Amino acid sequence: MSDGYYRDDPEGTVPWTDPPPVSDLEPDYLRAGVGVRSWLLTTDHKRIGLMFYVVIVFMLMLGGAFALVLRTELLTPERTVIDAGTYNRMFTLHGITMVWLFMIPSIPNSFGNFVLPIMLGAKDLAFPRLNLASFYVYCIGAAVTLGGMIVGGADTGWTFYAPYSSSTPSTVFPIVLGIFILGVSSIMTAVNFITTVHTLRARGMTWLRMPLFAWTIYATSIILLLATPVLGLSVALVGADRIYRFGLFDPALGGDPVLFQHLFWFYSHPAVYIMILPAMGVVSETVCTFSRKAPASYLALAMSAIGIAFVGFLTWGHHMFVAGMSEFDAAVFGILSMFVAIFSAIKVFTWVATLRKGSVYFNTPMLYFFWFLFLFVFGGMTGVAVATQSLDVHWHDTYFVVAHFHFIMVGGTLTAFLSAAHYWFPKMFGRLYSERMGLLTSAGVFIGFVLTFLPQFLLGNAGMPRRYYSYPERYQWLNVLSTGGAWLLGGALLLTLVNLVVALRWGQVATGNPWGSRSLEWRTRRLPPKHNFDVPPDMRCGPYDYDRPLEEAPDA
Amino acid sequence: MRDPLAEQFEDLEKQASAARLGMWAFLGSEVLLFSGLFALYAGYRTMYPADFASAVAHDNVAIGTTNTFILLTSSLTVALAVHAIRAARARRAAGLLLASVALGLLFLVLKGFEYAEHFRQGIYPGDRYRFAELSGYGAKTFFTIYYVATGLHALHVTAGISVLGYLAWACRRGHYTPEYHMPLELGGLYWHLVDIVWIFLWPLLYLAHA
């Protein structure tokens, strides 16, 4: 083992002091206070993370329900269940719900909130009240957005391209207002996470001893902090146009619609990395824990996360290859976009190399890791393809692009989200889920997913445009496959939820560290107390030192 | 009085550095908010160079420059207030903060006069623009950006005035000591941001007409 991150610990001391006797212990975080009030006014990062988790899962179900209606509609070339206007609103709402209400906050605000401070050995985040405020601001933003959907809904697509978004008769204003508010919540969380990583690491927790999940959350927070304000500005300008016609992007008033796209994608492309980086963090944790090994290169995984965050800011132009951009600019943006693939490939090879000579445990989080690996590589490679100008002109605005970003977002982020949901389940709730059901539903998710989106690559390549309501009959068999896959995927996700909910009550009681992990969050009690540790941890070795014996912290 | 040390921190020094870092991070995001507008300005100025130059020349340099001096002075009084509280002179700090509040209000009043003058000439943002002297698309776009940028900045001035007003009141009530005056420091940082954004808006909107 040549990694340098525990080099300054030659004597190999085990970092644990004996905890105080059981009777003096603080109650665990679920029992630290009772009643609705103790939840709604809590500043405990674990409880806030849990509240986010519940709301976010609801949003996933909502966005999924929209998707199922869409897929059902596309079963036949003409009208199946809804009319064209409803269809346009429905895909807009699907996109908005999945992007802003589910995926952006998904892993950081639920699992990140819950485990990040524990991983760092901190008692809480740096600004616990700001954290709670961020949750309520999120709820307000979600309520305004959903309210806008109920009173009419927009038909612009989730991208709000001007000038259509300024002139469509559908309900745009409350939705962009809601997204603006959600952005405020994102920034609050980002400030909190960045400050926490800088100032609240435990004694001995050097930067290079942080778990990789903490690195990716840190990188994500930087993107959130710097990109979200630009989105806020662009949607605010669209929203303001609905009330008073500023027309900054309206050609009739001298505006340039392409400038809107530049501003919009300056956020929305990095937003893709907001979604995928935490996912990469999750799989970095699971692959190490279940291979019983330090990562093949800690530095490569940590630094490539920062690299993706940095390069991610320089690639937005590849969304506008056909929207009016010089060939030179397009080439520059195309090449910069491919840098992301280099950093991603570094990660993929490091994960695979980590498996080598490890003792690999095959369970649900690990199975999701394998799905992630496959789908992410597939989606990533098609990403390189669409970043190539000449190819993109053919595939632009077709189902090929839809399939590509679903492979990355759903195949990457959702599988990692599910991996995290199983991996940290025993720490969050103190019980074990049914492994057999977990593996089964995981396989269902994968098969359903591939069945849904693989045909869409073929559809797109054959020329079917995205967002169309009706299509020629020769596309039908692929659409039927895709719709069948979507229902399978939906069913498997529902079963996953049932499996986890059942385990909340009837699952086998877990120990504090059922996976034998070396990372700090597993070295707490079965359910961590409000301030996470009975004795403040003192890190004298790294989070992946599987070559040392595990001195398990006793269970309370 | 509440224990100034929050439970998640080991000592006050760490807490102070966390508070400062958090504020700087937030200010970083504010800078990006305005950067979007600066990007629009740059884009449209490239599209309509002549229109932009004549529209900039039409703006009232005297008021713009006076306002720059006003904001710079208000930043100075805020900095002096932080200095005063470190020397345990809370009443003096409160007075200085109130001076900044007054200067901030003066800034808004002058800005209001400027807006009123524009409206009289028919310079409205967006599609209600009807100023015959400068009728090109570029001038129209310039003034829309002008209104959006100065409007967004004025919102920040208003927020800053409220923050400084609260801080003056808290100073007066003796909430801050030479050891603990972090809110004052952070409020000061925010006011300096409001100032710095104007330092960029001033040349772009009033001076760059060559």
C-alpha cells in the first residue's frame, strides 16, 4: 500500500478511547426529543437530513408518476391517454420535478446532511439553524412550484427557453419563482457544507483523511454556490418578463435568445455534476467498504472530483452547437467537455482497480455499484459522442440525447441514491433491510432501466425528436419496449420503497457497524446521539485502513 | 446573555473563522449573481457598440459619481464602526452605523431622482421604452439592463440598510463587546460587497462612453 494518507502514523495506533458507561450516554438522535415540535424545530443535522429524505422520496414518486403517464401516452403513435397540451405540460413538470425537487437536493441534502458531519467527526454542521432554514426554504420553493403546476403548469420544457417562455399562455411565473426559491435553499446548504468541511474536521482529520464522500460533497457545494446564482438571475428575468415585458431575450425588442441559453446552461450544465458528484462519492464509499480495501488511489478519486467540478464550469456551450455558435467555439466547448470524460475515466478505472484482490461482499449497495458502473460508463461514452460537434448535429434534440442524459442522471444518480439508501440504512434507522428483497428489486430496477432507455438510443438515432407527442408507426415497437421498461422500473422502485419501509419496523436489529467499515460514521453507536460521538474522535489513521484490525466501538 | 460559543465548535476562534468563511462564500455567490448581468452587458455591448456608447453618455455622470462617493464614505463609516467596537466604544459604533444608514438612504434618494428624470424622458425598461432621441435597439437594451442592474443593486442597498440599522440598535443595547462582535463584522462585509458591486456598475453605466 503506497498511499500516503496515513504515512504519519507509523506506530499504527487505534484511534478509539473507551466510551463512558452506558448509563451516562446521551439518548440517540431519534429519542433525543419527542413530539412533532422537536422535529420541526430541530437543529440536529441527522433529523433535518431525514426530513429532507422523506420529502425528496415523495418528489421522486411524483416525478416518476409524471414519467409513467408520459410513457403510457407514447405507447401508440397518436393519442393514448392525454391530449397534446397536457402532454407538453406533463414532460415539463416531469423535468422540473426530477431536476430541482429530486435530483439536485437528493444525495447532498438527505444523506450528505446525515453523514457528512459524522464522517468528519463533527457534532453538527457549522450553521445548524441555517440548515433548518434551508429545509423550510426548500419546502416553500417546492410548494410554490407544485402550486404552479396545479393551477396550470408550464409547457416550456424544464429549460424555459426564451422567448417562448415569455409568451406562452401557460403558467410560468409561479414555477420559475419556486425554482428561484429552491436556488436560495441550495446556496444555503452549499455555504453550510463548505464551511463545515473547512472548519469542523475532527482532530487528526487532515484533508487527505476525509472520506471520499466528503470530497464529492465539497466539490458539489462549490458548484452549487457558484452556479445557482446565475440560474436564479436567468429564471428571475424570465419570470419578470411575465409581469412586465423587459424582453432582454426577446428579438422583437433587440434581445438575443441565445444569450438566455448561455446563462441558463452556465448553471444547468454544472448542475449535471451537482447530481453526479455525490453519486460518485457514494459509490466510492460502498466499493471500499464491500471490497474491504483502501481505494486503489485515494488521491485520484479525490482530485478527479475537484477536477470535474472545475472543468464542469467550462463546458456549457455544448448545449448550443446548433443554436448559433461558431465552429471554433463549438470545437473548444466540445474538447473541454471531453475533459470531463477523462476525469470520469480516472474514477471508473480506480473503482475497478479497487475491487482487485479485495474480498468483495455481494449485497444490495454493492449490486447498485455494479449497475452504476455499467450505466455510468455507457452514458458517459455516449456523452463523449454527443460532445462531438459533427455527431451532435445529427443527434441534437432527438431521443438519443434523452437516453444519454437519463443514463447519466437516472443510471448514475438514482442507482447511487438507492445504493446510499441501502448502505446507510442501518446507521439511519438501526435496522437491516431484507437483503434478498434488496437484491431482487435492484435487479428489477436495472432491467427496467435498460429496457426503458436503451430503445431510446435507437429511436433517437433513427431520427425521432424529443418532446414530440405523436410519431410515425415505424417507431412504435421501440416505444412499446420503452414504456414496458418504464412500468417495470416504476414497480421495482415501489418495491424497493416497500422493502425499506418494512425494514423500519420489522427489520433485524443492526449493530453499530454491520458492514465492518473503517469510516467514522460507522464507529458511532447503533443510532448516533444528538452530538454523534460519546468521545470526540481523534483520527490517527485514514477512513479506509482495512489492513488493520477493526476495533469495533461497543454498541449502546 | 446567550453563550456566544455554539455547541458544535471547540472554541471561539474556530467559530469566528467559520462565520467569516461562511459569509465570504455567500458573498462569492452574490458576485456570481451580478456576473450574469455583467455577462449580458458584455454580450449586448458587443452587439450594439455605438448605441451603448451614446446611451452611457446620456446617463447623469454627476449623480452617478456623487453616489459613488456616498457609498464609499458609507463603507468607511462601517469600517470605523468595527474599529470602534474593538475599542469597546459601542455608542460611537452605533453612531457610525447610523451615519452609514443615512448615506445609504441618501444614495437611494439620488437614485430615485435619476429614475424620475429617466421616466420623464420616456426611458422605461423593455417594451414601454419611448425615448425618441435614442431609439435604437441597443439603447433600449442598454436601459433595460441599466434598470435591472441598478434595481437589483438598490434591493441589496435596501437589505444592507436594514442590516446596518439592526446592528446600530444592537450596538446601542450593548450586545457587542471587543471579544464578540461577529455580526457587526459580517454585516460590514455585506455592506462592502454592496459598495464593490457599485464600483463596477458606475464605470459601466456612466463612464464608458468612448
